[in-house]
Amino acid sequence: MSWIIYLMGAAGFDSVRDFPEGWSPPPLGPREVVIRKLREALPTIVFPTPAEGFFHGDGFSITFELGPWEPTPRVKLFVHGEGEEVLALIGQVAEVLDARALDTGLGDFMRFHKDPDTGRHVWRDAPKPGQWMAPA
């Protein structure tokens, strides 16, 4: 099971629907600062390259893709597997980066403090491997 989340600077917006036409999020900061903050929040995160890091939790893993840009405009998270702690961890990382977490399954921001279950159903209710059914 996989899940994609974007961490981006979007302070002042309650929803992606509030973005003005042509708006772009501000960068999260210089790459070295973003990586330092991620390492402070997740001491066991590994960055084999400056563009990509990996974190392994209990029953899940997250790939952190920073891309080639300087400064870092956003961080793309590929979440694989299952685990209760992953949602709290995503919220913690978003807070450390002063970023909002865009849940691509919902098409909007995760609201960790207003609605801690936001996004949880998308991840939990997704078909597990072997549950996919071919169209008739």
C-alpha cells in the first residue's frame, strides 16, 4: 500500500481551493537546512543523496524526495506499508518544516489539530496487495 503526500509552505490557506490563480508556494528553505530539520525530527533518517532520504518505522517506510531544486520548494513523501505512528510522524515533520501536508488521496491539506483522522481513512481503507480486482 502506498500513499503520496506533499509538504509545502502554504501558511494562511485553509484549503488548496483557496489558492489564488497562478500562486506558487514559497520554498521551504535551502536544501541543507531542510535536511538538517528532517534529521533533527527523525534521527534515523538516511540521505544517500541530497535529493532523497529514507526513514523506516514499525511496519512502514517513507521516502523523502527533495528533488534537484535549490532552495527546496517542497518535499514529496512516498509512504509505504502500514503503522499507526505514521500519521503523527507526518504531522511532526510538517510542523518542523513549517509546512502543510497535502494528502493526494483527499486532494487537500491534512488537518492534524482540527481533524486528526484526516487522511487516515484513505490510507487504512486502500486495498491491500491481493485485494485488487481486475475489471470484468
